[in-house]
Amino acid sequence: MSLARLWAVLAALLPVLAALIANLSSVDLAYHLRAGAIVLDGGGIPRTDSFTFTAAGLPWVDQQWGAQVILAAVYRLGGWTGLVLLRALLVGLLFGLIFVACRLRGADLRRAAWLSLAAFIVAAVALALRPQLFGMVLLALTLAIVAARHVRPNLVWLIPVIVLAWANIHGSFFLGPLIVGLAWLEDLHDRAPNPHRLLLVGAVAAAAALVNPFGAEVWSYAVGLSTNAQVIARITEWQPTTLRTVPGMLFFGSALAVAAFLARRGDRTSWPTLAWLAVFFLVGAYAIRGVAWWPLGAAVAVAGLFGPGAETAPARRAPAGSVRLNAIVVGALVLAGIALLPIWRPLDAALGAPAAVVGNAPPGITAQLRSLAHPGDRLFNPQPWGSWFEFALPAMPVAIDSRVELFPARTWDEYEAVVAGADGWGAILDAWGVTVVVAAKGDDAFATRLTAAGWRRVHADDDGSILVRGDR
């Protein structure tokens, strides 16, 4: 195996290893598992909330139902280990497709691998197992098809099919028609034959997004979520990207690197390529969550600047020793991946998962809640744990979860008043019928205030406390 081919293998293999090492955050994943199970059990796609007591019965545009079904089906077949393998597969497929798209755009093996790995480094913080990861894979597939449009022109008609599936999986589906539009601009500039066919493909793709249980409402959902003032104010990842966060530093650092490359390369960069980079830069700058999309689009755009068949050096036969060494490196990484599989880890009985696999899930608190739960209990919870408690304790409705857009502004105001101890906080708990409270370790003042008001602390550990009403 030559060094260039080693880089090509590493472009997918290193992201896969990283996916096996990182835990599965339950902040979004857990409620998606519960919703997917409802569909698999014949309950249909949820259209109103039944997981919380503050939003019970309110409309829920569950646009991501397709991803939920896949996640729930994998969980039923393979448990948490199956979900770990699914994420590793999706991550490997994602950056493998980016590598292929870079090659099709003109980069050689080594450059394509470097661009793919650079995209992985910038996007790594966004690779949690949730519907967005499926959307990123579909984006990469669309990029690869667009990159191949001149050698396999009929492949572009797969894009409407991809967007149809995408619109039932994640709200980023609008990026599919957008990519087709950017490719159309390139073909106009390059005077490619029949460039306007891409306009038809884009129009059909946009129409295909309407084939979903909610119709045109998915478009308003996608736009509304990213412009919802309540979501932006309360969720960090929907706030504008800044240098004060690690994703922001990676984003602006990579954008600066691209700008430096364009300035140093000598040749003038075509305006369609600049438009391509500008669109994905704006997506990344608009919100921290948009950083996930920038490196994927930028890597493929930059790959097109190397020219068809560009090579970093004349092809040479690799020495036998280096071929063996490269093969050993790949073999060692494969063995490392096998060793990282969760099946070798002890079981965390409280979580029902191998140790260190599930994040944002307090094991001691979860076990204690199971033992003390009564019919009719209502749980006031820290927001990051809401999704986990919905999954682990489906009979105990929670106050708040990670579906921020679902809850009215008044609900959020009252929730924050309770945590902060504002006037009337006890009356809010009474009005909501809360019987059990979980306070995270950082909310010691909240727990102390509850105790002073007559609540009983029944459990405490390194994650936090459980308190129940004094008359319960």
C-alpha cells in the first residue's frame, strides 16, 4: 500500500475510530429512540406531545420521524452497541463520500484525503448520533453526485429521491436543492452542455421535499426553527458562531485557511466557486450548529481548484518496506477499532448500557427514580436530562426536554423562575402538580431552597439530588 493510498484509507478510518471512542449523548438521541419506538409499535408518527406535562397535547411537527424509526430499529436489534456501530458507519460513510467528491472534483488521493480529514476535524463536534448526522451523510452523497455530473450525467436524477428521504429525516433538506443551484451556476460559468437541466432537477427536488406526512409545513419548520427567537436565546448551538467557543475557533480558523489558500494559489478563483464558499460560510456563521455544514461544502469546493487529474508528485513505486509498514498501520487501526467496541465493556445496570457509552444520563439518579416512582408522578428536571428521563422512565412525564421550540415562552419563563427562586416559584410547582424534583449538582441552591420549603431529599450523589414533596 502506497503512502497516498494509506492517506485515502485514513480519511475514513480515523473518523470511524473517533466515533467509536466518543460516547452517545442522550440529550437528543433518547427522545428520538422513544418516538421511533412509538412508530414501530404501530402508534403512528407523533403529532402532539405526550412526553411532558407542560406541553402535553400541543402540536408537534415531528419532521425527523424517519431518522427516529431507523434509530429505534437499530436499538431493538443491537442495543447501545448497535447504535455505536451505526454512528461509526455513518461517520465513515460521511467522510468517505467527501473523499470521493473531492477526487471527482479533481484532487489527487493525498489532497482529497487531507481535505476530508480537515473537514472531519472542523465538523467533529457535530457528529453526535442524531438526525443531523443522517442529514450530513445525505449532503455528502448529494455533493458526490453533483461532482460526478459531467461523467455520469443521469445520476443527478437521484437527487430528488435523496431530498424526498431527507425531508423525512432532518430539517437540513433544503441544502439539497441549494447545492444543485450552486452546481448550475458553475455550469453556466463553464459553458457546460445543457446547464439548465440542473434547474429542472433542483425544482423537482424542492417539490419532492413536500412528500412527507406534514407537507409544506416541513419548510416552515426548517425556516422557523433557525429563526425562532426563543430557540436562539436559550440554545447555544443556535446562536451566532463566535470565537468564544471551540466550534467557532475551528470554523473561523478553517475559513481563514481557505482564504489564505485562495490568496496564495496565484490563479483567479471563479465567482461560482466563491459563491459556493460564501454560501456555506454564511450557513456556518449564522449559528454554531451550521458549522457542521461548512467544512463539507468547503472541502469539495476547494478540491475543484486543483484541476482535473492534478497530482502532487509523479507516481512512483513505493518501496516494499513502506508498503508493509503502511499495511501494518491499517491493520493496527482496525484492531484498535475492534478493541474499542462496547461489547468488551462491563454493563452499567442503572443505564442498561455498556459503561461510558451513554452521556448526559445520571446512573444513580436514574436507578433511584425507577425505585421510587409512583403512578401520577410528575418530574421537574434539568433540561439536558429531559430526553434521557423520557426514554428511561416513560411513565413519568417530565417538565422540559430538548425540543425547545415545542414549549411556549411562558413555560420557559416559569421553568427558569423555579430554578432561579423568583417570586412565586413554589406556586408554579404546585400549579404544575410536580411531585419529584431532580436538581443537578450545580443547582445546590435550588435543592437547599426546596428542602427549606418542606421537600425531602431522598437521594444524592455526584450527579445531583432527588427531592420529593414532604406530603408524598
